[in-house]
Amino acid sequence: MKSRFSRTRFKTSRRHSPGKMNGLEKKFSLYLDDLMAKKEILWWKFEGIKLCLTDSDKRTTYTPDFAVLNADGTMTIYETKGFWQSSARVKTKVAADMFWMFKFIGAQWKKKQWVFEEFEPKGEE
């Protein structure tokens, strides 16, 4: 007899598999390939870096979707989203503050085009 307190497992299709692009990320990779063909960027890598967001707890990390080396030698970090959840937005803002040497941009697919949002670091106050 099954207990009424037994756990039920739910299968979710929204779970991200590290190292594998979803449809939105594949679409963005084509956009980046186009920028490379135009020589606007020199290189890009899917999940190419992992950033540690705390000094004390090495388990709090952020792996952005794309790391991009621009033609001028600067690095841009892209996070692609169909829609933003508040936790993802907060993590991206924290990373932008800590790693101010990179430009952080959110890329959202809306109305058949990419809409970009730059996350500015707060800086020292």
C-alpha cells in the first residue's frame, strides 16, 4: 500500500541541461555567427565561463549563456531569456556589479527580434 505521504516526482521540460543549448540559445548562436561573419565579434563560447558570486561559498556560481569577445578586445556576457524571472535578473545584476570589467547584456526574443538590456554595474559608493 502506498503511503499518502510518499513523494511524487514531476518531470519538467524546462530544466536546463548544462552544455546543451535550448531552442532560444541556438537562435542566439546563429545571431552571433552572423556577427562573426561581419567581423563585429572575434569569438563566442556557449557557457564558456563560470563566475563565483561569493567569497565564502564557492557553490554560488553563475554560468552565463554566452561569453563573447568583441572586435575591440572587450568581453560581453549575454544571458538569453524568453522572459525574465526575478531570481535570474538578480543573479545577472550581482554578476554585473562584481565583474564590472565585462559588459552584461540580457537578450530577449520579442516580436521576431532580439531586444537587448544592459546591466550596468552599481560601482563603488
